[in-house]
Amino acid sequence: MLIAILDDYCESALGAADWQKIKQGDIKVFTEHLGQNEDAIAAALEPFEILVAMRERTPFSASLMGKLPKLKLLVTTGMRNLAIDMDAARLRGVDVCGTEMLGYPAFEHTWALILAMLKQIPLEDKTMKAGGWQRGTGVGLNGKTLGILGLGNLGAQVARVGRAFEMQVIAWSENLSETRCAEVGGVERVGKDELFGKADVITVQLILSERTRGLIGAHELGLMKRSAYLVNTSRGPIVQEAPLIEALKEKRIAGAGLDVFDIEPLPTDHPYRSLNNTILTGHTGYVIVELYKKAYGQVVENILAWQSGAPSRLLNGDIS
């Protein structure tokens, strides 16, 4: 039985779990992204009966799965993966199983980007290593306004840290209530336009859906202060790329901290890479040792359970 682990860019998968427990299977690790060409992806994966996908790095459409006749089990990290056509997998007899994830890495990464931008950490690090001394002027957080789009679990964690920095915290989402703001504590519910106009730092903590796709565009960016920063650790398509690039080029906002993008991996010639007022990370908001150990450990459990005839954490049960 051939098993493929996909998109292991950091070469961490094999060290994160005890894969030797799987006696019936030869494992191949793909450390590079297989690209966007479906035929090329199918050619690379055609021999495998079990595929292990890391979240949404490689999409599995109905047409791709139709080109993988040997595929029997697809294991994804996370209990939700919008890049997998679950119904198509079920119709082809492919079980899709998931794993639990940790609830805090992305919120920590949000604050890493905020602090790196406002304290100009990349510039200072580069200056010091080049033999220089003190090139930038940082911005304080105390008394500034933090605007949070989405006050779910991650948004609430972001808000609590903002309050610890003695920031004023405001929030908006389509269904946000005063009750939820009171539950989190110290958060004021405002309208969307008011949030973009008042906040010194805006962070996106929304789930990508048809309602949130393209939510932040030229209008919203035009409301921001020239001194304000935007952070997105959620999903790239929530923010429209073209107007954000224009706003950054023209210095109509101070900067952006981005961990997620419309196309991932980000193309090497993408305009974001040439801007001096961005801090970019390659969708690493959830990439921590603790999560890899948990997720890949459960991948091994899922494969063993499936081999025994009792799939665990099944995401695509029978469809009507």
C-alpha cells in the first residue's frame, strides 16, 4: 500500500509522529508543492492509495479525484477542508478523514505580525546584521485602537491581548451582537465603515465564505488612516489583492502583515514581494511543532483505523 504525504515544506511530518506503527504501507514525502496543473498533480499521485494532505495546500476537486483510480483514503489535517470535494470523494468510494487542530497558533501569529510591523523588527534586524544601528521609529500600542473583523474564538483571543496592551478594542462582523462583545469583555461593537475609519490596526479573523469573499476592497481600504495597518491571518480572498497592492504602493495605509494569499504558494514574481511596507509569511500561522505532533499523530491513527476497517474522524459519511 503506497502512502503519500503532501506539501511537507518544512520536512517535519516524519519526525512529528510514529509512522513506523503503519506496517502495511510504504511512505513517500513530497516536500515541494505539486503546482496548479491538475494533470501534473494526477501524474505524481496516481500510484498512491492513501494521500495525506496538509489543510488546503493542494485542492482535490472531483475532476482530480477522477484521475486517481487507486485512491482509497484521503486524510487531511483539520476537521474542515474547503479544498476537498467531499461529495465527489464519497461517490468514488474515497473516505476522507480529518484531525483535530489547536485553537491558538493563528492568534499568536496575528500578534507576531502586529508587533513585527509596529516595532519594525525586520528592518532593525536587517540593519543590525549589516553593521548598522537604529534605522526605524516604532509605534506604541498603548491607547491605539484595535479593530477586529470577527469575534469568534480567535478574534476573542486577539481582543484580550489588545486589552492587555491597553488598546481600545472595537469589532464588527455581520452577525456580531452586544452580548458577544460583553462575553469577551472590553470590546465595542461598531459598524464596518466605522471600524475601518477608526482603527489603527485592523485584523481579519473571519472564516472564508461567500459572504466574506472580497469583503475588504477599495472602499474599506479608502476609509483607513494613512497611519493604519492591516493584518490578515485568515484567508487571502477575504481581502481583494489589487486594491490592497495599490493602497500599499501609494502609501495610503502604513502597511500590511499577510500570512495568507489568493494563490498559495505565493508566485515568486507577485507584487507583494517587492513592497517595502509589507511583512509576509507563507501561511505559517498554524505551523508550530505542537500542532504538527497532534495532527500527524492523528493522521497515523486514522490510517491504522481505516486499515482495520473502522475509519475514524470520517468527514464524508454517506450522502443521500
